Amino acid sequence: METIKQLNKFTKTILIAGLTFILYGYLCRLIGLYFFWESKSIGWALLFIGVIGFLFHRINIKKREKKKTLFEKIGIGIIIFILLVQTIFIAVIPLTDAYSVAKAYLINDANLKTKIGNITGFGLIPSGSIQKTTDSSGEYGSAIINLTVKGDKKFKDITIYVAKNADSPDWKVEGIK
């Protein structure tokens, strides 16, 4: 507890904001509040940044005490790597054909429209994975895309499975969860 009291204001603010955004992100889904669902993703990023600040603080304390700081440095490296990879995914996923096919499918899905109303938009922060392979038989792959679909009645977190076969030029939706 003493270590937390010694943190600088920036680190404390980022940690508190991150925890608040995460809590709000889960609560708004639980109670059906359809505003700022992106807060959960933003909160996790802020929390990771706050943990980096906390680890830097621990490094400074340990240096004064002439103790080793290897684990803190490894922790900072891992968190920076995670944030960097997540940022790349957030930037790249919306530019892929698989994402475009998934969005088009969701916009036209009558079952989804019945549940959430007319689709008014999608969350700002998609996540998931996309795997593509090209060989002599053509290009094929699969994608799992997680996104928030915003309807005029309510919002819904969706996981959509998309695949591309070597004999077909287009990605096709295989399932929704």
C-alpha cells in the first residue's frame, strides 16, 4: 500500500481511469446501458500503461536500494509488446477483406436486426485474429473477428467466423457467436 501512495499523480490517474473504464465497460453490458462500450478496451490499455508506470517506480526504488530490477524490466517489455501488437491489430483488422465481409454480413443479417434493431454502427476497437496462406493451390485462410455491433435498440458483442477457401475468391461467413 505504501508503494501505491508513492506513485506520481500521472500513474495514479492512469491506473484509476483504467480500472474505472474497465468497470464501466462490464457494468454497461450487464445493466443494458448502450453508451461507450469501447470503454472496456480503452480501460485495459490504460491499466497496462499504469502498470508500466508502477514498474518504473519499482525500478527506481530498487536502484536506490541497489537491488536487481530484471523482472520489472521484463514485465515492462512484455506489456509494451502486448500494447504494440494490439495497436497493430486495431489498425490492420478493419482494412482486411475478412473484416469487410463480416461487416457486410452483419449489416444484412435479419436475425441480428431483430435482436438489436437497425444497425447504426460498429465499435471502434475490433479484435481477433486473421490467418492467410498462399500456395500453389491459391489463397486460403480463416478469421475470428470480435466487434461491437451498435443497433438502434441495443448493442451486442459479436464474434464472427470467416473463412476463405483456395477454390473461392471471396471470404465467407461460417458462423456467429
